[in-house]
Amino acid sequence: MLKQPTELKHKDITDIILRVFFKEVYHNLGYGFLEKIYENAMLYELQRAGLMVEQQRKIDVFYDGVVMGEYFADLVVEDKIIVELKAASRLLPQHEAQLLNYLRATHFEVGLLLNFGPNPSFARKSFDNSRKKITWQT
């Protein structure tokens, strides 16, 4: 019996984000700008695509049910997906680890890491809330 492929969580939204990343923003701006330019362009294009987007959203980070600090996500889309932007020569393991840690320590389950480097690239990370050992208040 063939196993059915598992549908990715929030795939409908991440597909739009990736289309905007590759076909709109990177296609038009290319490589070489600071991250803030790409962040503003992604915000603009994602809103044009009909998505609710928050820029530089403050997110509490929890440990043992207690807020340990905060960080500011580049973009939060539809209150479901963290989008972190880089303008580096390539994505590094620490970039991916940082995004995974954000997912592990917050109520978000899906994150995209978009790199506006010489060769555009992305990483999709997920961390299901049922696997988290923390509690939080949303």
C-alpha cells in the first residue's frame, strides 16, 4: 500500500510567501541590498497578495512557562508563520538553528528563512506545538 504524502502545515500560505519571494521581490530587486529593503518589499508584496502581515513583531520567548526575553520577528504572516530574512552569501546552519529555536520557544509552528543572497534560497522549519514542553499565553 502506498503511503500518502503528508500535507505541510500552512502550505497554502507558505506557497504564496515563496512565490512572492522568488517571482516578485528577488526577481525585481536581485542581490545586494540590506535586509531592511527586502523586508519592506516583502511586506508590501505580501499585503498586495491579500495576506495579513506584521513587521518587526515583538514575540515573547518562554522557558519553563516563564518569559525569558523577547525578539522581533522580521515578518509574521497571518499570525501563523514567522518569516526571517537574510541577505547573506548563503544560509548557514546557525540561521536555521535560530529559526528552529524561535519556533520551539513560541506558539508558532512554521517558519520560513528567506535568503536574498547571490543565489536566492530558503529553508522551511516546523515544530509542532504538541512536541513543545512549554506553555504560553497568546
